[in-house]
Amino acid sequence: MPAYKQLAEAGIEVFTPMVSRLFTSNGLRIKKEVPVIQDLLFVNDSRQNIDAIVAKTPTLQYRFKKGGKFGEALVVPDDEMAKFIDATHATNNPKFYSAEEVSTLMCGRTVRMIGGTLNGYEGKLQTVRGSKKKRLLITLPSLMAVSLSINDEYIELL
């Protein structure tokens, strides 16, 4: 059983970004939700509870900060994580990117959303060559980013 399911069954709040993929099983095409990044889970619980679970489960480990103190686990502030989770659930077609995939070439102007389901969110306009749709890029620094379809009428340039 995947770790995100084990943690959820244990009553721990866990989030992993999911995408729909098609699989073939016995000649049938089946659509399944799978994690975007297999080894990335966001867990919201006390450090003592998480340490106990990580010690018992050999396949779980912390992700550590680059350039930080030795052994310092990466922690995302609650408000940033809540906004990121809400943004991914606000649209039907989020596209996820790892931190390495996000380049300055794909980021345009900084904008704020005024109205709609993403009211108050700030991010960069994603430039996609040949696309007529606008997309908002919201990032979790040094981890990942999500790109969401947006309406032109809600955009405020900053």
C-alpha cells in the first residue's frame, strides 16, 4: 500500500499532488489517479508523530533543505501549503512541475487574481507558445509548481 494511503488511514493529514493516467489491465483501459512525484508527500502533524512513523517505515524519509544546516528537514509554512492545496483543487486540469523544470523562460509577469475561485492568489503568468489560454503558475519554493487555467477577466497585473 502506498505511503500516502497508509498515513491517511492512520489519521494523519497528508497531501500528494495527483494526476489521472491511463493504464491497460486485461485489455481494458483504466483511468487511475496516481501521484505526480512518487516520493513526495506533504504531511501535517507534529514532528514526534512523524518521527515515529518514519522510524517504523523503511521506505519513508524526510526531504532536507539544500544549503541549510545538516539534517534540517524541509518545512513548508501552513498558509503556503493550504493555498497550494486549494489551488490544485480549484481546477480540473492542473499541471505540475518540479522545481528544476520551472525556468525563467516559462514565467511571465506577476499577477494577482481578482474574483473567481482563485481570488487573492498571486503568481506568474505562464507563457505557453501557441496557446490562447492563460495559465497561472503558483510555486512552492525549491519543491514544485502548479499551473492552472485562468480567465482573462480576473487578472490584475502587479
